Amino acid sequence: MPDATGLELTAHELRDRNAESILDTNFHRGRAELRVAPAHVVDVLTGLREKGYTFLASLHGVDYYPEEPRLGVIYELLNMHEVDRLSVNARLHTDDPRIATATGLFPGAEFPEREVYDMFGVVFDGHPDLRRILMPEDFEGFPQRRDFPIGGEPVLFTYNEEKSYGKWQ
Amino acid sequence: MEVKREKLGPASAPDDFRARQLLSRDMLRGDLEGEALERYVEQSIMTTTVEKAVRWSQGNSIYPMTFGLACCAIEMMSIVGARVDIARFGWEAFRASPRQADLLILSGRVSVKMAPVIRRIYDQMLEPRWAISMGACCSSMGVFNNYALVPSDKFMPIDVHVPGCPPRPEALMHGILRLRDKIQGHGRDGWRERYDAVGTEEVFGEGDSSHDGAINVFPGGDTAGA
């Protein structure tokens, strides 16, 4: 992990590269995190990759429900020479959540991006094959968003056996 | 209880093995006639229907399908082992093809994407065929009661539900014996009949519609359960 100072230095370097890219830094419980503007996320990732963060360990989505912007796309980067980890967090609004794809830099981001699209509805511009990956293709809605209902099928018990639809005859 | 002991004397001679042996020799030779022949036939023939005999053999020679879905499958595998030996009932030959299998044990959770696959496997099985729904997930979705799963009753007929999370092998064995009873045509009644508990079903008020739909579903915009 870079310490808090190292994180600030990294943020400075990236700001020199693109002044609007870094919105904020966050060092919490030993984890370094860069809050970036979604429009410049590829710029930031390119800069970090040149700095040695060559391995995208994970790419995932989060729904920070009461906060706005709600959706977060998080890139976990690893510098394998110095064994440093760094999170890059891009926040998106739920209406038309769009962000550029990272597949150009990290080809392994293809499936995680499909998963984030499947679960949170984030559209990755430039993705080679953006389809649902876990849910059926005709599934409606994005199930990991906080406003998606939890429950699914009614369970057949004796009291609702007759009334419930879909019991196999 | 009073125990009565007495020596078998000449009085019980017709039950004697040697006597019966001689009797059947006489019968084969054609010496038995009239009342003696009638009595002989009565003693040595059991009548039944073909249907009953077939059901008896079906219930004792089931080929389950080699098919596991999740953690329940681990418990299912152990019924083949020595401790609860399914081979005692002639059910031990797990078949890898649905064409050769008679029984589908749904052992685990069924996701929305898996349901059509299972339905297809079930359709490929030859009649007569049976299905056991094993574990909470498969019957009522258990702890995974969310958007991703579907209960098995919704897409195929289930003969026996085995509750548990996961059920112990003994529980599955009990379900299997129940299914055998059912196949052989003397299935025991449900627990309500057995315990004389008919009329104790869950009752909800007339206007109470909260239990009709899916449980855990909140009205739109309500994220209390999130």
C-alpha cells in the first residue's frame, strides 16, 4: 500500500497529467483510494499503469444508496514490483450511467465489466461484447441495485397452494 | 406375556417339511385329487395383480440420476456409502444418462437459468419417473430467497420434498423410503392424517393479502430490506 503521503504524490502526478481527472483522495484503514471523474477514468488508469500498477486485480460495482452519485465502479490495481495496491473509484448517477471501458488497457476487464453491467446497469462505452453474464438474457432490471426488490417467487405452502400461480399441475 | 412352550408332535405333521415334500411329489406325479389337491393349491399359490407386482419391483430397483446441484449433493453422495447404504433397497446404480434414470434428486438451489436445463433433463427421462426435491433451497428457496432462484414446484412435478439445510443422509433416506412406499402403492398419508391434525392449516384473514405474493418483496421504492 502507498501511505497517505504516497497517495497524495500519486494524485499530484496524475493531476499534472490531466488536471480534471482526480476529484479526491481517501486514505482509510490502510487502504488508498483515488476518487476520479468518470469521464477521465481511462486517463487515470493509463497513468497508473505507466507508474507500475500493471495488474487489474478486480473490477466491481457498488451501490452507495443514500449517497449521490449512487453507483460506484471500483478498479483495484496492483503494482507487482513494489507490492502496492490502489483503488480507483468512479461514481456515476443512476440515470444514464456511462463510463469508458478499460478493456483497451486490461483485456481481463471484459468479464468483470459485463458483470457490473449485469448487476448495476453501468454501460461501458467501447466494450467489445456488452451482454448480461450471470442473469438470463431476457431478465429485466439490475438486481444488485438497492432499489431492486429482494424477494422473488412466492413459496407454496398449504395456505396458498390453491391461489398461487404457477403450481405445476 | 405368558410364553407357551410345547413340543411339536405328530399333530403338526402337515406343516412338517418332509410331509410337504412328499405331498408335492404326489402332486407332480398326479396322485393328488379332489379335496387334497384343492388344499394343496390353496397353500402354495399367492395371487396378486400384475400391476402390483410391477410396482413392487419398480420400487425396489430405482436408478437415480447422477445429478447434483449444490451442497445437498454432498449429502446425497453419502447415501451410496456404507453407513446409509442405498444399495439395500436396490437404488444404488446411479445413471449418468437421463434416458436410463428413473429418479431425479434435485439436490440444491435451482437458479432461473438452471430451471430450463433441469426441466429438459426431466423431460428426457423415460416414464415412469419420479423426482425428489431435496433441501430448503429447492423446495422453498431457503436462505437464497431472492431474484435468482425459482422453487422446483414451479416447473416440474415433485413426488417427495425432503426438508433440511442440507438434510442429513438419514433424512434423504427417509424420503427415499417414502417414495418407495408411494411407488408400491401403499404410500402413507401426510403427517396431518397420521397425527390426526386435519384442520390445523395456517389461516389468514380475508383481507390479508400480504401473504399471497412473494415473501420478502417490498413495495416499489421501499428499500427497508435492502
